[in-house]
Amino acid sequence: MTIRNPSYETPGANDGEAQHWTDAQGAGAEDVALFDIGTRQVPFEAFEALWDNNDHAQVIFGLTDLISALFESGTHQHESFEYSWAMPNSPVSPPRFNHASESVFDSENFDAAGFDAALEEVEDFEEEWDDNEDSISDISAGTFPAASFDAGVPEAVEDFEEEWDSNENSETGFAPTVPGGGTLSAAQFDAGANAFENFEGAWVMTLPV
């Protein structure tokens, strides 16, 4: 760095000035914020005054510091849950309130149930149930008409012997005669030696060719 005109011998453009040297002065102003602490103003925020009664704040509550909550239009200092609690989604209008509740049930608390058009206090399931009044509790002779089976000669029972796709031609046992003529002959096995197959003899082995 080179300092020019260090001895101030060369004058400047104006009286009292030295060349290459400038004398400058500046001025400024600053406002200091003031906060009210009640009796006077201070340049800082103490958060103790004019904060919606924050100056009354305290860290411990005494009995006289609090006001009891009042319920039921200001008549109770506690919530008993017995009054002014409307039933959610009440089916009636105006809605039912909780103070109408009952903790003990007796006949005086309710209206008698009404059933049937003639209004009965009980449901006997005997009227107005889609002809339920025609129901019976036991089956006796004459209650129902007899069942009728077979078209040719109607019968009151199903004997499975007629009109079942030729089922009437079935046999329940073997008779010594053959239906349609002829006779029955015993089966012969083992070259006619046995009337039954014992799987013990006369089996000709047949091999594929």
C-alpha cells in the first residue's frame, strides 16, 4: 500500500483540505423500543405486563386462585351426567335427554307392548303372521288329506312298485322260474364241478399274443 501526500503538504481543492485526503462525517439515529411495565417504560420486553393479564400469572394455584366449573346452567359444580345430555341420533324430536334415563326398571317406566290389530300385551304368534293362525301343534287323524300315489290305482302310500320307470318289473328275490318262460339253472364253475366260484381251480392262464 502506498500512502500519497503523507505529510499533508500538497493542498486539496478546498480550503483546509490536503490532496488525496478526505474528511467525511456521518450522522445517524436509532429508536429504542420501550415496553410498559406499569410504573415506567423499559427498553426490553419483560412479558409481565399488558399480555392479557399475563402479569397475574403464577406457577402454583391455591384454592382461591381457581373458580369452580359450573354445569347444568350453572347450578352444579360437578358434571353428574344426568342432565342436559341429548341422546345421539335421537329418533324423536325434540331429542330425549339423559336426565330422562332410568337405572331401575319397573312396570311403571314403560308402556305396554301392543301386538296384533286387536292390540294384545304379548306376542302369541297366532294372528297376523301370514296365516300362522292356521298352524297346529300336533298331527292327528283327519288333520291332513291322505297322500295319493300312482295314477292308475291311487294309493295312500308310496310302495315304489308302480310307475317308477318300469320299477314295477323289479325282482326282490329269485324264483325257480324265469320271467317270460324257461327255468333257472345253477351256475357251474371249475368245469361244472362247483355251483360257485371259489377262485381256487381251473383258471386257464391267457397271455397276450
